[in-house]
Amino acid sequence: MASELRNERKAWSVLIVSTLAFTVCFMVWMMFGVIGIPIKKMLNLNATEFGLLTAMPVLTGSLIRVPLGIWTDRYGGRIVMALLMALTVPAIWLMSYATEYWHFLTIGLFVGLAGGSFSVGTPYVARWFPKSRQGMAMGVYGAGNSGSAVNKFVAPVLLVAFGWAMVPQVYAAIMLGTLVLFWLFSHSDPAHLVPSNVKFSDQLKALKDPKVLKYCQYYSIVFGGYVALALWMVQYYVGEYGLDIRVAALLAACFSLPGGVLRAIGGVLSDKYGAHSVTWWVMWVSWICLFLLSYPQTDFTILTVNGPSTFHIGLNVYVFTGLMAVLGVAFAFGKASVFKYISDDYPKNIGAISGIVGLAGGMGGFILPILFGALMDLTGVRSSAFMLMYGVVWVSLIWMYWTEVRKTPVMGAGAPSLSHQH
């Protein structure tokens, strides 16, 4: 009994410090979403270059996910997480001395390692809990995504008070402090180590499975889209509505915060109603929100009997922020439900498949900001970013309809009765 209690205490201790560590890692990973704005001015960047700048950390954070997952199985989450955090500290600190565009891109690649922490912590915390509570544990840990909202509360205040160069210095100190806390309060259990003989090439073979490809596509929206918009939103508010960077960041947090925190609830809902139902609803809600968000500020002139009459159509700040908040909630549930699909379909190699799907989601977060910038430079229409996302959601809805919905008879003798669905 005493040992069970001790284990329970250890498990919660591990979950709490790991979630804290992940939140800080995510905050650092999203740093350019705020400090990129003064840097853009300083270096005179166009929208495409700004997109590339914000996306750079996302690239390494995504590519390193798969090997990190393998190493966590082999060496244990505690040591891998601690080393990962230690590696990012000097890179974050150096950022405040960067002056050229290529400096920022290069340092961004190293800072991006922090984003790989997701695939270390997920298996690490899950193994401390019994099967029946692993969804909860992974959901709580995944809520560390809200680090992108923390960034939006902290960075603008520092930026306005001390200039952008202060932000990386403070973040480096926070990361170091978190590393110390993590090391003091985390534990490792040799029983959790898996003799991992999985090769990187074996994992990539999973991509031949059409189901895995489909989950990659879903995740590239709900996670990739989340990361991309979390990076893009502050400067969108500044540009579109002419807001102060602090106000812009607070409004952008209305999207990032629910998008992170509510992931745990998404996990519970997916356990209850199944991954398919949750994901189907998520896609429809996203589709409607993105359709409305895509609408550019428009002036119509109608020729009436009494001469031309002009009226304006466009989203004001309040409606826009409301739609973004709904989209954030939908994405949060979607992130959890895609992982539920994986644990349902691939219980044996959940690490390998979630590594691949996580990589796809991260690549979505890398490619989307660059495309947002390119579209904006090409069309001059700010809401073209949402038009692009709207198109991506269309693909998912059609794919999901043909592969999942159409196979389910809705009426008649073959229809599933409610009691059999669960």
C-alpha cells in the first residue's frame, strides 16, 4: 500500500513538472509570433520572409519529434527532456545578439528543438499511469500547448518595457529555472524503458498505410493550423485592426488559450463518444468558422435610383475574436481526438505512429505561415490565410466522408443502434 501511494505521488509529481516544462518549451517555441513583429520592422521584411522567420523553429521542432520518441523509449523521458531543455538555453540567450536575417533563421532552428518536447513527455507521463487514465495524463500534458498563450501575455509586456532583445534573455532564464525544477521533481523508472530496436526507416514505412496518411492530414489542420495561426495572429491584429501589440497579443490569446487548455476535455469527449464523432464535428465547426473568417473587408457600391449607394461588409474585432475563440476550441478537441484514433487503431506502436502524425502536424505548422506570407504578398488580402485553411479543411471533410461516413449506414436494418456504438 505504501509503495502504491509512493508511486501515485511520483506519477503526479512527474505529470506536473513535465507539463510545466512543456508549457515553457512551447512558450519559447512560439516566441517569434510576438518578437517577430519588431524584428520584421528592423530588418524590413516582407510577409513571406516574416512567415519563414516564424516558421523556422517549427521545422526543427517537428523533424526531431520522431527520433526523440525513439530515444525516450530507449533512455527514459527524464534524461532526454532535461538534455533537450539544456540544449536550447544558450540558443535562446544568443537570440538577443542577432542582427542579420540569417542569424535569426539559424538560431531559430536551434531554439526550435524545444518544440520536440511533445514527443518526449507524452510517452514519459503516460507510462506512469494505468491504461484507464493514460488519456487523462496525455491530455493534461498536452494542455502545455497553452504555452503559446503564456508567450502572448509575457513577451509583449517585456517588449514594450525593455525592447525585444530582453525577451530571449528572460526566456533563457525561465528555461534554466524550469530545467532545475524538472530535474529535482521528476523521476525515472527503469521498468518503463523499452528495448527499442525500431529504426527511423521502419517508422517511415507507416506512411504507406492510408489510415495513417489520413490522420496526418487531420492533424496538420488541428495542430499545424493551431501553431500557424498562433504565430500569425498577433501581427494580423496589428495590421488589420491597427491595434497596439499588447492588445493584439491579448486578443490573439483568446485563440491560443482554449486551443491548449481544452485539449484535456477533448480527450475525455473522445473516450466517451469515440474519435470519429468528435473529429467529424470539429471539421464542420472549423469549416464554418474559416468560411466566415475568410471574408475580406469589402465595400459594395449599388447603383440605385437616387445614385450610387455604398455599404461595407467585414468582420469587426469582436466578431473576429469570437470566431477565432470557437476555432481554438474546435482545434483543441481535434488534437485530442486524432490521438484517440491512433490509440484505438495502433495500440501496439502508438509511439511510432504518433511520432509520424506529430511530424505531419508540425510540418503543417511550418509550411502554413510561409504560405500565409506568400499569399498576402501576392494578393494583398490579409484574410487569404483563412481562405487557404478553409481549402485544407475541405480536403479533410471530403476524405472523411468517403472513408468513414459513407461506410456507416444511417438508416434501415444495417444502421448501428445507439447501444452498439460504444
